[in-house]
Amino acid sequence: MTQKKLRRIGVLTSGGDAPGMNAAIRSVVRTCIQHGIVPIGIYRGYNGLIHSNVVELNARSVNGITSRGGTMLYTARCEEFRTKEGVERAAKTCRYLGIDGLVVIGGDGTFRGARDLSAEGINTVGIPGTIDNDIACTDYSIGFDTAANTAIEAIDKLTDTMQSHERISVVELMGRNAGHLALYVGLAVGATAILVPEHPFDMEADIVEKIREGHYNNKRHFIVIVAEGVGHTTEIAQRIKELTGIETRVTIMGHIQRGGSPSARDRVMASRMGHYAVKTLLEGHTNQVVVYRNALVQRITIDEALQMKKDLDFYLYEVARDISI
Ligand code: F6P
């Protein structure tokens, strides 16, 4: 803990972007201004810190960005920052520019960077932002709700055409190595089967049998959700087609899930977390991450956060399985 008066706070976004990051930036900037601190925007994640690619922000620079997806500060994954020299260079830039507090918005990789910078004497705090919602320390990460709604809207459209043609739709969703997004969306769209990396599946029992049974009971279209972490989506679809004899089409949802105007939930959560992050720095804390747990915005140390593991919500999985008949 430090009690030094903060003069300048930097803010950056790193890793994959997520809808709501702009609302978090806006909240950080305006909370800084409320407390007489100069907010500094850092471009392209840790790259901008290493190469001193920064801009002084004010209340007006963040006008109207809440409704926009993406991040006004751009984002990147920075290889150089993974080295000791890279971290030292970034810390040097902070000292040179008088940045004595830093808010980083991203995932676990971003928090690891903040932990390393904190060890170099820069006060840091992380905000969870990823559509994957795979950050173990927090129940919620910015972008998840919007991405889920984007996928749901697209799958509802697919359903219209699949219904007309009486086909099976196999849809691959993002999520890296985790199935949180796939499970949530799968439940929301009434998928016949949801394949996630956390749970082994049996092609015959979990997919083909259910489709045959549904078909026998006059069900005329089927949605199978595959989390990208499962892999082989095209092969899975081909196999389903062979085994069921029903026309099957594959849709890879891809990066469309990362764009779009943030939902109310993402805007509000991002605003709360941005505000809390600046307060955390003002109270003299460092090496922290803002989390949403037990319906409260709180903070824990990054070291603690990085040691945690996140399980899939198996109850949600059970619900989805039991009602997909
Ligand atoms: O972490 C967010 C995410 O969109 C993952 O779901 C996905 O696996 C990855 O990023 C894609 O990364 P990129 O934008 O570099 O292709």
C-alpha cells in the first residue's frame, strides 16, 4: 500500500477486445477527473507503454463512447512485454511520463503484466474484460453479455432458415479453451446438444440419439452448439449428417461475437468497475484486480486471482441437457 498523492493514472486495453471496454475507459477517465487526477490513455495495450504511445485525455475525449463496441485505445497482444526488459521499459515510460497508477482492462495475460509492473513499483489494478468469461477470480467479465446476445440474435436468424429447410445447424462459438459462452448461448437458443471442452461427449448418445428421437416426434430442425475449444466442428457436423441422414450446415460465428454496441449490463458493469479501479488506486492499493463476486464489485490481489481455477457451471449444463428434448 502507498499513500503518495496520485497525479496521473494511465489506462489501457490489452488482449482480445470486448464490448463495454469503452464504457470502462470512460468511467476511469471521468473518475480520475473528479479526483483532480490527469487520465492518460495508452494505445495498443502494453505496446503503447513500451513505446510511449500515449495521449492525455479529458472528460470530452470520452464523449459518446459508451454505446460503441471495440476500444478507442486499440488493443494488442504484446510479445515484448513478456520479457523482463519489456516490463522494465514499460515501467521506465511510466516513471518518465509521471504515470503513478495504471488501470489495465483485459484477461489473465493482461493481469500478469500488471503484476510484473507492480513489482517494478508502478501501482496497478486490472479490470476483467473478455467475451469468454473465463477469468477465474470473477463471476463476470465485461463483454460476455453482449457477445451472448449477439450470438443469440444470429442463431435465431439461422433457426428461421433451418426450420424452413428442416436441417440441422451446427454452430461454433468462441470461448478459447472454455465453454461458458457456448453453454449460456446454447441454453438460451434451446440447442439440442451443447459441446464444451470441459465435458466429454458421446456422439451417439448425446447428439445422434436425441436428434433421431426428436425427428421421430416431429421436431424438424436441430441446433448443435460447439465451443471452439472442442475443435473439429466441420468433422462433427459431417458425422452428424452421416449418422442421422439429415441435411446439416455449419456456421462459424467468429469475430462477429466480439463486436457491436454493448448491452445495458456490460455498460453498467464496466462503469462500476472503472470507477472502483480508480478508487482502489486512490486508496493506495496496487497489484489488484476488480472482480464481481456474490453480486458485489470487490477487489483481490492479482497473485490470488491468477491461482484460481474456474469450473463450468455444471448446473446450467444439466438444465440445458434436461430440457433439450
Ligand atoms: O479471448 C477472446 C477471443 O475472442 C477468444 O474467444 C478467441 O479464441 C480469441 O479471442 C481469438 O483471438 P484473435 O482475435 O486473436 O483471433
